[in-house]
Amino acid sequence: MTSEASVTPTARREYTHTIRLRYLHLSRRAKSQLLTEFCATTGYHRKYAIALLGHAPRLLRPPQSRRRARHYAHQTLQVLTAIWNAAGYPWSARLQALLPLWLPWARRHSRIPAAVDRQLQTISPRTIDRCLQARKRQVRRRLYGRTKPGTLLKHHIPVRTEHWNVTTPGFTEIDLVSHSGNSAAGEFAQSLNLTDIHTGWVESHTVLSKGQRFVSAALEEFRRALPFALRGVDSDNGSEFINHHLWHYCQVHAIEFTRGRPYKKDDNAHVEQKNWTHVRKLLGWDRYDSPQAVAAINDLYRHELRLMMNLFQPSVKLLRKTRVGARLKRVYDRPQTPLDRLVASGAGNPAKVQALLRLRARLDPFALAEAIDRKLTRIYHLATRRHSPRPVRRWDHEWLFRSVSPRRAAAGPR
């Protein structure tokens, strides 16, 4: 008799079909004997075996694949991947929102059939996730920071214990991102990020030292470059922010200055997220400690990267959170670029807003991506490798357009 462990599912189905034909025409006593043998061979419970053999025989059919047929053409996925690479790997909802801005320029770089164009205009975020799933697995994240808490003037700067529920631009969060590599000795570059809470507008500037005057000077540069009035600044408790220079600067320019709670990074969640997308994802964790590197990074921040992120990169905002049992459901609004949010608010500087709209109409986002890649390559060569993490091989992408190389370095050590 065949042992239960050696019977495969296919053999068990075939054996059941053979026994069933005999079982239906036997007497009661013979059925009992055959049932005992059948249970010993298959390992089935006796009651289950009775129900299984008591039905009319059915034709054995091989298991059929239930996978869906391929709906999107290979060229559709190529165009989608090229835009995803050039845009800096946005997640599916943002990628779907930026497609209308990028497709007109994609048509200029490559001949896109009408069927592919229609598929790109109707593709859903869930389908985008499935198409890009294999490539997304290669993206890695690492958090890093080197700041010390400040102790001066804390009694003058109020602690913001709740999230700002602002409906106009101008209330911002600021933070520093260290470019010290593996060593915090000496002076090294620091990227100062300013993020507007309502629109998601981001301004960045690199300083070679996080001295008090350097940070105040960078904030003055931000105030002049922003297309709206700077009304509020919220920072962490680092000494580069909690000092007389920045506090006095905010008092002179009527800027509300607040700080988050110590050891509560969620109080500055908006700028913490931008620290990854606007700095770490591009520059990684290498050490930059030369004036040439600082100048090259600032050249990228002031021009191509600023335009790419604020004019062509949609973002989402959290509308509300609802608890459903043990789960927390988050509801987000429709993805929009910071410029579109600024236009919808109607609170920006009219002259600057109109100039930005005209600039976006004539800018090619693929050319911007190519320029960003060229500048990033030069910046990588200016890193101090002796104090930088071990370099890793950048993962390759498929290039769709011959005249454009839509690559974005996913920096960070393994």
C-alpha cells in the first residue's frame, strides 16, 4: 500500500477519480472496506472521504492560471520608467499627477504612439506600483544627522506643541542636513532646508559651517527668493537655530519664530521628509568640506533642482486621520506641485508667480533632469573620499530617449 507521505496532490486526484467509479457500484459492506483502504492511502478523514466519493465523477482538469492578461504595452512601461527616472523616483500617486506636465515634453523627445499616450493618461497609481515594483526594491534609505541642542533663548522662543493648521503660504519649517561623511571633525558642508507647510515649496542652501551668522544669511536669501511673504519659522532645538542672531533677525522682519519639542522629530515632519527627497536622495552621505563643493551644491540648489522640485514635482498633503479599529486611516488630497498650490491659494507675489508660470511653460523637465545629472556628477567628484562611506555601484536604468539621459542617483551605502 502506498504511504500517505509519498502521494502527490495530482496522484491523489487521479486515485480519487478511479476509486469513485468503483465505489458508486459496490454494496454497503464492500464500500466500507474500500473506504478504509482509501483513507489509509490518502490520509483523508473518513467523513470527508464519504462525501468525496459519493458524488458523481468529474473530469480531471489541470489547474488553470488565473493571472490577468497583459494590458499595458511594453513601450508604455518604457515611457513610464523613463519619466519616473527623470523625475527622481516619485511614488505612484505623485507620478500619476506629474504625467500631464511631462508627457508633452516626452512627445518631443520620442515618438509615442497614440495608444501608448492614451494608456499613460489613464493608468492608475496601483498599476504604476505593479509596473515599477521590481525597481522600487532597490531603493534604500538611511537616516543621519549631527546637531547639538541649543540652550540659549529657549525661554524667548515658544514651543509649538501642535501641528500648524495653516491655509496660507509663509509658515515654514527649517532644518540642517549634515554632509560630514564618516567623520564629524573639522568644518564640513551643511544643507539648510526651508519647507513651506501649506504649499510644500522648498528652498535649499549649503553653508560650510553651521555658524549662527551663516544660517541667518541663508534665511535672508530664502526670504528674498520666496514667491510669497515669509511669516513664520519653526526649527528644532539645535544651537544653530536657538541663538541671538536668528531670534533677532525674526524680530526685525516680523517673522514668528517657534521651536519643536526636544527629541520629537515628528514636530518637524514636513522638513524632515524633504531632507530625504531634496538632499540625501541626491547627495547621499559623502563628505563635502571644500569651498568648491559648497559652491557646486549651491549652484544646483539655486537653479535646476529648485525649478524641478517646485514647478514639476507634485506632492500630497494629509487632510485627516481616522481610526478604524486598531488601524489609522490617512486621507490625502490630490497631488499638486508647490507652484499650483501657491496659485490656488492666491496669496503669492503676483509678479513672481506669473514669472514662474511663464518659465514652467517653456522649460523642458527632461533637460532639467539631464542638467541635474551633470551637476551631480561634478559634485560627486568633489567629495572627500577619505572620510566618505564606501562607494556603491549605481543601479542602471533603461534609457528611452537618446538625447536625454534620465538618471537619478539613489545615493546611500548598502
